Amino acid sequence: MGQGVSQMSEDCAASADLSRLASEAIARIEALPRADRASLIDAAMSIVRQFHSTAWAASTGEHQALQDQAERELADLRSLISPDEWREAVDDLAQDLLHRRWPQLSASAIWDRLQATLPDVATSDPGCAEFSATR
């Protein structure tokens, strides 16, 4: 029982650290220079990818539960795809389930945040069209 409490304490500390890192990522995005839209979008998405990579690495204790949840959600597809495709789909969804904990770092939230600071951003801009397609 003591070990379970210890693990819960570690999980809470990791969650607090990740919440702090998410806030820092948002602050870094807000501090990016607004001169070049394409560079702004690339830099913002780089910050988001870095955060999600860190979150995945910090949540190793949750990977099995996330993969189990992903398998349940994808169960209807299992017989329709190859074992390699199944494993890839499960891994992708498990990571996505973790990413959903920080909706403020989703592509659409970042896009909305950038749009709010650059009201003249047009989706016809090549740099923005690529980003807009990920929404």
C-alpha cells in the first residue's frame, strides 16, 4: 500500500511539473516575434511538439493504461488492419489521449491564439494554409 501512495505522489508531482511546462510553452509561444508568419507558426508548433514529447517521456508510468484505453477505443478496427498497423494506431491514439489533457496546446488552440495576435493573418498565406490544414 505504501508503494501505491508513493507512486500516486510521484504521479501528482509529474502532473504538476507538466502543467507548469504547459504554461511555460504557452508563454514561449506568446513571446515569439510576430514579424514572419511562417516562422511564427513553425516556431509555435516546434514548442508544442517539444512539450508533447516531454509529456510522453514523463508519463511512462501511464503508458500501459493509455494503450489499454486506446485498444478499447480501436477494438472494432483490430480485425481490419495488420498487426503492425494495429500497434501503430494504438501507439498514436495513446499519445493523443495524453495530448488531450492540454487542450490549450492543440493545433486549433494555437491557431486561435496566433490569429488573435495577428488579425491580418490570411489562410491563403502558404505558411498558414499548411497550419490551418492541421486543425
